[in-house]
Amino acid sequence: MYISSLRNFLYLPMSIIFVLFGFLLFFILMAIPKRKYAAIHASHQKADLKQRLDDIDNFISAGDRVLDVGCGNGQFGEAIAKRFNADVRGVDVVDYANADIPIEFYDGVHLPFEDNSFDVIVMAMMLHHVEHQEELLNEAIRCSRKCLVIYEDTYFSPWQKWAIIWNDFYSNRVIGIVKILKGLESKDVLKMPLPFTFRCVNGWHKLFGEKSLIPKNTIVRHLGIKPHSKVTFLLEK
């Protein structure tokens, strides 16, 4: 059990409040000066990156070849390279890179690399943007020599699922517009696919079992009053 009954019950009213507050939040964010908004965003991103890196602290070794699939701006891949002295590169379907790692583009399904090209494949908060999850997961397994790291939003009830779907839309479309208007992102950020292919933890474990992946650890974190649950899957072949 990855969530208490009380928390799961409280997430129902919190999900409703979270959705309604989103409309007001847009105007609040637009009213914040660009420099202040950028500082808030950078602070949040720094804390998020640290948490992700701490989760994989004993899973990536110095010199490992790492592929960050769906790397976005590339800053997480760059952080992995610096933290673990790893050889990191990224792939994505859209171009809004802003980091010092090599980044290539692909069709969203077929990774342009040979079998076992990388020691570790990282897929951070991107599988819910993929319509053909199993095909891409097969490609990650094919290209990885040792293991996979998957970060995802997850849910434990129907209302929590709808809350994270709303959050995905809001974070990518609404916040994307805020960043564009403030000159912090290009319009390409709005090209992010949103098929909302979320799964619960057991659903992910079922899929991993079908692919003969071995879960070495499953780390679930709940975000305080925000009705979200984030999970890190550490998987070995």
C-alpha cells in the first residue's frame, strides 16, 4: 500500500480545490514580474532535480553511458552528467533544449541507437506524453545494457487521476503560455503531446513484469496538500 486511506479520502476535496484554484493561479502568475517568476521556477526546478538525483544515487556509476529519453530542455541530463560523472545524451521530439549535453531528435517511438548502446536509460516524467508506451519501452529495453529509471506521476483513485490529468494540461499548456508571454520559453513548448496515458503503480508494475523488468525499488512521494503522487521506478533487466 503506497497511500493511506485518510490521504486518499482527503485527495477528493483537494482535487476539486486544486482544479478551481488553477483559474485564479494563471492571473497571479501573470502578475508576478518576470525576474521574480524565473527565480521561483528555478528554485522549484533545483529542488526537483535534487530529489530525482538522490533517488538514483546508487543506481548510476561514474563513466556510465546514460540516455535521457524525452529530455526536454536537457537540464536533468546535464545534472546527471555532473553529479555522477556520467556520459549523458538526450533525445526528444521537440526542440527547446537549454543544456550542455548532446541532444538528438526522434519520432517518439524508435530510438536511433543500436542494441545495448547505453548502460542506463532514464525516462523522466515523459511516458504519460507517449501514446505508444509499450513500443517506446521496448526500445528503451533494447538500447539499455543494465537498467532503466522511470519517473512518473501516478494515482490511487479516480479523482486523483483526473487531478493529475488536469495538472498535466495546466503545466504544459497554461504555464507554457505564461512562460512564453514572459519570454522564458519558445512557442515549441506548446507542441508537447498530451495523450494523458497515466497508470497507477500496480499498472506500471504489471507492464514491467510483462517486459521481464525487475523492480529494484519503487519510491512513492505525495506532494503535501497538492493531490499528486510521484513515483520513481528503479528497474533492472
